Amino acid sequence: MTTSKRILAAVSAIGVAATLASCQLPGGSGANGEGASASASKSAQAGGGGHGAAIESHPTTVDSKPGTVSLNSVSGAGTTITVMFSVTNNDKKNDMWIYDSFSDGDDSVLQPSGKASPGGSTNNADGLTLIEPSSSSIYRVSYDSQGGCLCSSVLTEYIKPGQTIALQATFTGVPAEAKNVTITIPNGGTFSNVAVTR
């Protein structure tokens, strides 16, 4: 299965998920209550192709290698927003290891009670944040009811020189009327006032 098909399958699965655990931090404050689990998006893991045109790109360094992080799309359906982004290895000779480069660094796993327990992973893309300007709320990447991150997970591939891979992260509970948002990507910087495609 190609990466674009895997990503489309993951996005489709996200759209029909019955129970989503969104970690919203109103006004930019609150507990960091999310963790990492590879169970939700092995189908949305790293892979080549399918990343589309960039809305905006930022030069960066990942794994001590020169790279580029690009925001490719921000699409919304109801109160769910999915962010597609990509990373390119600009090093001419060496592979780039992205394992935990886009993680929030927390390996705890959300439980149904709202508490978190250790045992997850940091090799995912759960470190992105979304700011919805009308409410000034900061949203964290969402998790399903089993504690699975609705984001690219199991990031254990090396990116070859010149290669670009596509990644994704999904946010829930965002106001359905949100037209523009600000996205922050670890090691990629801030992408301000990005239009949401609906």
C-alpha cells in the first residue's frame, strides 16, 4: 500500500472514530495530559510521497542534519482539523533519524479516567499544537478512547538524503467555524494564520 493510501486510510479512520479524547488547553494553560501510543496510526507512519504542495516551509536542523519542514494542508470537518506536514532531509550524504523529533516528549498514555500512566512512546508526531484565534485556545494532538495518538506514529525510518516524508496530526474539539489557525510543529517552527480548508 502506498503512503498516500495509508495516509488517506488513517484520515478516514479518524473521521469515523466514535470516541475521541481531545486535549484542549483553554487560554494556553492546563495540564499536559496526553501520552503516546503507536496503536492508532501505524497506517499513517512515515513514508515517501503523497505530501503535496507546501503552504509554507521552514529550514531546520533535525538529528543534526539540515532539513526543511513544510506545512502541506490544514483541513477541517466539523470540529476536527487534520494537519498534513512533511520533512525533507537536505543533507547530501547522511540519513536523518526523526524518531522523537515531532513528539511532545511525554511517553505517558491517557486512560479513560483522564489520568495518564507510563508505557507509551515518544516516536510519534504528538508535539504539534493548534491555536484557534477567536477563543485563544491551544489544542494538543488528539487520542482515541484506547489511548492511541491520532497522529503519525512508529517513526522508526531513516530519511535518505533528498527524501521527503509526509506526516499528519489530528485535533478535535476545535470550533467548527474556525477559518484560520496557527500551527506549531516541533523542529519546524510556527505557521501563522493558516486557512482551514473545509
